[in-house]
Amino acid sequence: MNLHRKIEALGGAFIGALKSVRELARLWRGSLAGLVERDYPKGEIARQMYVVGNKSVLFISVTMGFLGMVMVMQSGQQLNRITGDLSQLGPEFLRLFIQEFAPTITALMLATRVGAGIAAEIGTMKVTEQIDALRLSGITPTSYLIAPRFFACVVMSLVLTIFAVVFSFSAGGLTAWSVFGLNPTLFFDASRVQVYDLTLGGCKALTYGMAIPVISGYCGLEARGGSEGVGTATTSAVIGSSFAVLLIDFLLSGIGFAFFGGGAR
Amino acid sequence: MSEPGRTAIDVHDVQLRLGHRQVLQGLHLKVAEGGRLGILGPAAGGKSVLLKLLVGLLQPDAGRVEIRGTDLSSGDEKVLMRVRRDIGMLFQNYALFDFMTVGENVAFPLARRGDVEADEIRDRVEARLRSVGLAGSAHKMPSELSGGMKKRVGIARATIARPALVLYDEPTAGLDPVTTQKMYDLLSADQEETGCTVLAVSSDVKALMGFASELALIHEGRIRYAGSSSEIADSSDALVRQFVSGSEDGPL
Ligand SMILES: Nc1ncnc2c1ncn2[C@@H]1O[C@H](COP(=O)(O)OP(=O)(O)OP(=O)(O)O)[C@@H](O)[C@H]1O
Ligand SMILES: [Mg+2]
């Protein structure tokens, strides 16, 4: 009987997960449709872009600057031990940050800050029945609430990723120059960057930008009860979006490697 | 807008389970167009749930809900939207949009219609706020208001578009007796003017009896009493009598 219970619980969890995935897909489609219908408050997209971008730009720039410094210190030391040739450090650093670190770390930070914000805002509206009141006025919550956040997150994920590349690369170059005495013209060399790197990084940033508002919005809309429910929704939004970012990272990197050989040259 | 004699609300044998609780079990309710029905019942008896069923925010597990001849049980969003266009609702906890001013809240149902000029909307919002005793509060945010004020903003929002069916969930909870009477006078005046169908849930039995011509008492997911409000006090059902008189001895 105990085993029976466990199997039942497992099955229930599995069905729940499938339902959530279906619901997420529905929200994603609904957001796209909402952007076409433009049934959100006037100026809402600009406001959301400001909220997403402004909240995160300093945070992301500083974090990425530090990450750039640390990465250069670490890999510079390793290279010195192995080959002593640091000439490839800058170009390879840039490729790695464009395809991987800049979009992914940016997205992880967006998942915590912006994801939590979206879930708390929408969750509060849910538990105070504002969502019901909207629906009563003929509004689809997805079009009205999620679509503008969706658009803002997609655009800002790309913009902030570019910021992240710029800041990490600059900080990395300065570190290489001051710690290893590497000539900045050798480090700041973008000629090795391929279309593949830009495409992969861009695709990641775009996909993360879609996943975060959809997952966080879903958590908000599913909030139950009172402020406790909002708290739970916020936590699940952060965990869910962060996990989604890592999963997407893995999948897209895998696809890039399997079908395009990782852009190797 | 309304045609007296037609059925505005027809709830047939509705069953609804929420969580582990069978909230409604075989509830029947009919309200004629232009009627004023008061709904009474003990706390957690399913009154608010019933109102949500009537606007399709909840779907019954079994049974049928028809609003002005349209069956809501398909759950089709298009059908629901069409039906909801003619419904105004005051939520028990107001559900004011906290990102809008009071004026924008009240204007919202009207602005959503898209066929009313901005000037007219402004005038009507002002008039509505004045009639609920909140003249000059249009620019305030809901968070700056007291509970009773929020309630009145909710009433203004529910009625501004002159819907054919208005549902009030506790329209006077948290209001003092004088304001309560004023609110019911306003609801009556509105109803006489537009001829709409009104459903009001309230635990203030006395005030509700003065307002509604018909009363229904929900108990354990069923209608325990349905009839004229003048006769409810003489009901043969001891539970109903006890609820109305508010005495402590009895089956409740
Ligand atoms: N979304 C929901 N999920 C689970 N249970 C719910 C939900 N909404 C209501 N219930 C339950 O349904 C029952 C009836 O709730 P309802 O809000 O209709 O009561 P009520 O008659 O309006 O009471 P009150 O006079 O206190 O407002 C309660 O036991 C409540 O816990
Ligand atoms: Mg209630």
C-alpha cells in the first residue's frame, strides 16, 4: 500500500508537470498573440522596459566586470603554466562570453530580480482578485499583463547581454594588461568572433528572455491564498526561471555542438 | 435593456467541489429579469462562490448556469466575454486595481467598451463618485482609502456602465449604519432607473430585507429558503427563522 501511494504520488506529480508545461506553452502563445492584439495599457511596454532594464543594468555591469577580471586571472595563470602564450586569451575570452557567459549570467540575474518581481506583482493581483476583476471587464490576463513584460524581457535580455559582453571584456582586458602585462591590442581583438558565436549567444538571450516572464507570470497566476501564496509564487518563479535558464543553456549549446560543431574553426 | 418576465439567472442543480470541500451540492436558483434578490447565509456557505459561478469565473462540476438565456458551462471565452459585458460586480474584497487611480478604476469598465467618448467617461465617473459620496477622490490611489471607501469605489465601478445584471458581494460590510442605508438607497435608485437585475449578498439581514424583494438563504451548499423577504421571518423552517432573528438557540 505504501508503494502504491508512492507510485500514485509520483504519477500525480508527473501529470501535474505535464499540465504545467502545457499551460506554459499556452502562456507563451498568449503572450505573442497579446503583442499582436496590443491589448495592454498605454505606455506599458516602455514602463516595463524601464523596470527591467533600469533595475538590472548597474547590477549586471558590475557583476560581469568582476567575472571578466576573475576569468582572465584564472585562465591567464593556467595559460602561463602550460604554454606561456597569452596571445589567444582575448579573442577566446570574447567568444566564450558572447556564446555563454554574458547571456546566461545575465539571464540568471534577470531570473532572480525580474522573475521575482513579475511573480510578486501578478501573484498579488491574483490573490486580491484583481485578475478576476480584469477578466470580468473582458480582459485576458495574458494579453494585458504578461505580453508587455514578455516583450520587455526579450528586448532587455538582449540589450543587457550586450552590456555584459562590453563590461566583462573591458574589465578582462584591463586585468590582462595590469596583471600579465598583455598588450591591449592583442587582447581586444574581435576578429575571431564568428557568426556562429553571435547567433548562439543571441538565441540564448532571446530564449531566456521569453522563458523568464512566462514562467514567472505562470507562478503569479497560479498563486493561491493570501500573502503566503504570493511568497510561494515568488520563490517558485526564481527557482523555475533559473532552472529553465540552465536547461535552455544546455539544450542550445548541445544543439550548436551537435549540428554546427560548436563553430570550431 | 432588460425585458421583465424573462429569466435573468437560471442556476440548475449545480455541484461544485473546491479543494476537499463540496461547496455547492445541488443548488437551484432562478431570478427574473429586473428582480432584486438578497442572498443570505452563514459564513463560508458558498455565497461568494455562487457569484463567481454566475460570471463564469468558476465552472460547476455538474449542473447548468444560464445568464439571460446563455449557457456558461461551455467555458468558451468568447461567450463569457459577451455575457460579462452586461454584468457589473462588486467583489467582497473590492478587487480595486492597485496600479490605477480611483478615477481610472471607476472609468475602467466604461473605457473598455471603446464606444464612449473620453469627455463623457470623465463626466460619468465624476457623477458616479459623487453619488457614492466620494466626490473629489478621483486622483487618489486605492491604497490611500479606507475599507469603506474602497467598497464604495467598487460599487461605483460595478455600476458605471449600467449593466443589465449587477452582483454585489457584501456591498455594506464595513460601513456604518447611516452609510449602509445611503448605499442601499443608491442601489435602489440605480435599479429603478436602469431596471437591471440585482443580486446582493449580505450578512446584514435587516438592511437586506429592506432592499430586496426576494431573499434566498444558502446553507450547506443548497438553497434553504427562497421567497419573499417579508415572509422569511415566519418561515416554517426553524433554521431559517433562527438565522434571520439571530438568536443563539436553534439548529444552527
Ligand atoms: N478558490 C477556492 N479554492 C478552494 N476553496 C475555496 C475557494 N473559494 C472558496 N473556497 C471555499 O468554499 C467555501 C465557500 O466560500 P465562499 O467564499 O463562497 O463563502 P461565503 O459564503 O462567501 O462566506 P463569507 O460570508 O465569509 O464571505 C469556503 O469553505 C471556502 O474555503
Ligand atoms: Mg463571501
